[in-house]
Amino acid sequence: MALEIACFNASSAIAAVKAGANRIELCADYAAGGVTPSLSTLQAICAAVPDLQQPTPRDGFGITINVMIRPRGGEFSYTPAEFDQMKKDIEMFKESKRVDGFVFGILCENKMLDEKRNRELVEAAKPLPCTFHRAIDEVEDLDVAVETIIDCGFKSILTSGGANTASEGMHVVRYLQEKYHGKLDVIIGGGIRSTNVLKLKGETGVKWLHSAALTGDGEEVDEEEVRRMLILLQYN
């Protein structure tokens, strides 16, 4: 099992790595649901944690950073200018050579996947892998969406099974894991904490769990909460 932590600032990412997180999803603005972070935030993290530049195996996983590409909060259909900004941001982070993958997702106004634009961003990100984020939980037909995501070249999806939280959608996540195992990684996310991580692990069978590890006000990762989740995942 592996734990991905959503981090909204440099200090949170550094804390998550120190606690033993296997991967960081780097974004900004928790209140907006996560948007594209600044390049300076990534640089600050890599300066503080040199291992991130040369991933070190940890229980079969590396210490890696995936960057969110989302120009704003709100719904997931974007104007031509916003889409151009997404492409520019991918190129900027690729040039930094300190990124291991990208996280994004584009829907049409009718909440179906925008296959053309998603495919274009996946191509722009190559050879780095891409994750389709929880925009997938807004589509009406998850199977059609996942098949399209696979066809576009995404390597993983982050989902709560179409529900508001992982606990509510865990049985759908298990269905997706069983049906699409070997075609892409299913990452479960949505309100995951140490109080429910073991149940979600057992009920879904996924390899990756995703949490913001927030236990108080604000957007600072709780380092001890990350440790609690990792200990539970490792020894149970």
C-alpha cells in the first residue's frame, strides 16, 4: 500500500515527506479545491528535501511529486485562454526537471469528458504520467469515463467512486479497481484520515490512498496524522 498526500504549500509537502509519504500531490489553495501551484513552491520543496530530485525507493515506491494543473477552482470546463495556460504550466514544470507527473481533468459543459483536450494535455506531459483527478466524480457514467481516460493515455484516476466522500463511494471504487486493474491505477480519495484508512484499504483493494491529512483549520498537513496513516497501512 502507498499513501499520497495532497499538499497546498511548501511547508506541508516537507512535513509529509518527513513523515514518510510515498508521493506528494502538489497544489495550491485548499479552499478552491486545489489549483496549479507556483514553480517557486516546487523549488522550495526540492531545496529543502534533496531526495525528491532523485527518488529513493521506499517499500517499492519512490518519494515523488505530482503537480496539479488547474487554472482556477470551480467547474472543470475551461476557456481557450485557461486551456492555453494549462499547457504552458505543464511545459514550465517539465522544464524544471523536478516533477514526476501531473494531475488534471477537463470536462465539457455537459459534464462529459473533453476527450480532445485531455488527450492533448497527456501528450504535452509525455513522458511523465498523468492522473485524472476527482472531476471524474461529476460524470454520469463512470465506466464510459474510465474507458475514455484509458484511451487518452492517463495512467491513473483519483476518485471517491462518484460520491462526496471515499467512505460513501468505496464499493464503487472496489468495482473500478477490480474491472480496470492492470489498465490503470485507481487511487481512492475524499475525506481519508487515520480513522477510516484501514476500512477503505480493506474494502477497495486499491494500491494507492490519497489524503490531505488535515486535522485542524487552515491548509497545513498534520505530520503526525500522516505517520498514523502510514503505520496503520504498514502493519495491518
